[in-house]
Amino acid sequence: MEEFKFDFENLKVYQKALDFIDEIFSLLKNLPREYRFSIGDNLLRAGLSIANNLAEGNDKNSKKERYRYFRTSSDSTRECVSIFIVLKRQRLIDDNIYLKLKRDAREITSMIRGLSK
């Protein structure tokens, strides 16, 4: 049986956001226990918000409404970057992982910007 797909599942930026969430989950598994529920929970919610707002916004009829959801998705991506910076400053994240996540976040925000136009 063929799996049914929603329109947003075909968006490249949505697929990239799912990969980004996978990376966040991996990062959270390696965080010290005392940070998993504070910083970790905030990071996970922000990461999930990226994909969720892309999915929800893609079905909106008005450009203004779509833009609002895509803007929230981009804002959530930036929130993740801010958390990555804090983790790096506290030496809780490897430099290579930090740089990869930051590059991925930049790509996601650029892709969202393209969708918004």
C-alpha cells in the first residue's frame, strides 16, 4: 500500500527541518542530565516548531497568513541558534557539531525566505 503524503512533506525545507530535528535529538542525548530538561526541552520545542509551522503554514490560502507561519518557523530556527551559542560558550557542544548545526540553520532560514517570496 502506498503511503499518502501531505503537500508540505514534499517541501525540501520541511525535509531539511526534519533532518535538523534529528540532529537536535542526537545533541540532547549527549547533554549532561542536568541540562536536558531545561535547555534541552527549550531546544526541542524550538526545533519542532520549525517543521510544525512549515507544515501548518503551507496550507494557508492568504500570502499574509502563510508568511506569518513561515516567519515563526524562521524565528524558531534562530532560537535554536541562540541555544547552540550558549551551549558552545558553556563547552557543552563540540565545535564541529556547533558549526554544522549553525550552517544547517542558515540554510533553513534561507530556504524559508525563498518560500516566503
